[in-house]
Amino acid sequence: MKSLLYNLFTVLVINLYFEMGMGILYCNHINVYPRNKCIYPKYNVRFKLFGYTKRNTVKGVPRELFFFKLYLLMSSGAVFVCGIYFFCKELKYFTKVMQGYCIAALFFSLLCIAIFERTVLLYQYKKLTIRNFFYLLFLSKRRRAKRYIGEAQIASTYKTRRRTYATVVCNNKEYKNVVVEAETPPLVLYKLLDVFWVERKEEKYFVYIEDIMRVMLEKKKDYKYYLRVSDLEIVPVFENYEQVIENSDNYILIPHLLKRAWDYEEGDLNYSITDRDMKAVERWCFSNKIRYCYRVMYQSMPLH
């Protein structure tokens, strides 16, 4: 009996380690993971099985993490049933089942991580070039952000076996061999290292937690902050004009969050923020049906 409980406890510990690893992987890469490759389960299912995805409601669950979680649930259930069965027969066979489970889980996790990283790299860097290759060799380097060039128009396109390329005009300048991510205007031209691409300019339909946190922690004197629902912009409103918009459905009052003993100073926002503050802002956004995400996510986020 003790051996059976020990083996089942081992399965639980392995699942917890995999869950922690998936959360860290999610926080490291969700901001550069393609939204169209995500899976969107119902919120009650998503937040119970993928609790770390509460940090970002703009994107769903990366499909690699979704299928790996599904595999863990199914394989863990199978191991539990086998454990009960072999407990009634011979326990020595259950040890072999445990060994097979650990090897299969490790192999499947490495496969999912490899596919996940490939998806992220292709989405962020668009294609592999000589400069990209040498840049990626230095894994300790800080990840670069894409550079905004401007709004663009497609002049002509041509297709290869895997991609569509175009000649685009942006800021009265012509760019050739531009990777086409979308063809429906309005389009925006970006550059990362030596790769140019165009993608569709999207309307703002979410807020950044850091922006909401900044105004929640700010010392307000004679004005309050409201979130304008139509374009999700933060608007300061003086008390004299507050009655004009307080009954409007297009404005939501942003509450004050500063209740601690120390003083908040401009520029010390990162020092003052706690995980409790971040979760309070997330709850406020979720209760008002506002999609949110973070500009920067950290590895420790899924551990809280």
C-alpha cells in the first residue's frame, strides 16, 4: 500500500513540476505568441485548468500547452486506474507503468516545447536569415522588439511555396521583399533585424495593466481618472466636470488603489507594485469585461 501511495504521489509531483514549467514558458513568450494559434476554451474551464493564463485575456491558451495539459490529464488518469488495478494483482508491474509514464511525459514535453519555440520564432522573426541565425546563437542577449516604420500600402505581391512577399510603399519610400502577414488595409510596416513585414493595423480593444496600475496608484488631488470604453483611453476628469460623464455608459471610473503606508513617487511604480495590486487590477478589468494584458511579464508571475 505504501509503495502504491508513493508512486501516485510521484505522479502528482511530476504534474506539478510540469504545470510550473508551462506557466513559466507561457509568461516568457505569450506576448510574442500568435493569437490565431491560441485555443479559447470557456473561461470557467480555462482558469481552472490554466490558471496562469489569467494574466492575459487578450490571447487564449497556446495550442502546444493546451494539448500537453490534455495529455497530462489523460495519462495521469490512466496511471491512477492502472495503479488501482495492479494493486489488486501484482505491484511490480505498476513500477514499469510508472517508468513508461515518466519517459513518455518527458518526451512529449520536449516535443511540445520544441514546437512552441518554433512557432514563437517564426512569428517574431518571420523568416530565418543569416543575421537572425547569428543573433539567435547568443541566447543570453536581450530579446529585441520590432520597430514601427509606418502605415503602408501594397504595390505588388508575389508568392513562393511557403510565403507571400510584396513591394510596399511607406512614408514615400519603396520597400521590396516584404513579408506579407495580411493584405487587408489598413496595413502597418514593421522591421526586426533585417526583416520587413506588413500586418493589419488593429483597433485597440484591450488595456495594459501597467497603465491602469499607474493611475490607480497615483496621488489624485482635484481630479479622477476614467476609462473611455469606446477607445479604451484613460481620461483625467476634474471634479467640476465629473457630473457630466458619471452617468454615461461610455466612461468607467478607475478606483484608487493606494492604501499602503509608504508614499508613491513618480518613477517608483515598479518598486511599489505587489502581486496583490496586479491581481486587484486584473479583477477590476475582468469585472468590467475589459480585456487586458501586460507589456512585460516575469517568470515569477505563475508562482503567485
